[in-house]
Amino acid sequence: VLSHRDTLLKEGEESKKQREEEVAKMDKEVAELKQQLGQEMVSHTEFRKKFEAAQEEASSLADKSARLEGELAGAKQEGAKAAAERDDAIAAAAQAAKERESE
């Protein structure tokens, strides 16, 4: 009876030792996964900051582009007005020259 009891105690201790080893192994794996997760979160945060900065820069460039397009349209309008005034002046000079010739 003692032998059977001793065998059961020994098996129980071995089983307990195996469970403790498995728990220690799982704890180590959990710690490694937490570390990896922490690194991933840092990487994600850095990426998000870079992404947000790029979005702000893109928005700024879009605003600048719209402003420059407006300035270009204004310059084209002024150029067309100057060309029309030039054409009117040339036509008036030609008309004045014709009138002088006919006198």
C-alpha cells in the first residue's frame, strides 16, 4: 500500500513539475508576444505620425496649387486684356493713318 501511495505521490510530483515547466514556457511566450506587440504598436504609432504629416503636406500643396491656378487665371485674363488693348491701338493707328492719307 505504501509503495502504491509513493508511486502516486511521485507521479503527482512529476505531473506538477511538468505543468510548472509548461506554465513557465507559456509565460515566456506571453512575455515575448507582449514585447512584439509593444514594438508593433511603436511602429504603428510612428507610421501614423508620418502618415498624418504626409496628409497635412498634401493638403498644403493642394491649397498652394489652387492659389497658383487662381493667379495663373488672373494673369491670363490680364494678358488677354492687354492683347485686346494692343489690337485696338493698332487698329486706331491704322485708321488714323488711312484718314491722313485721304486728306
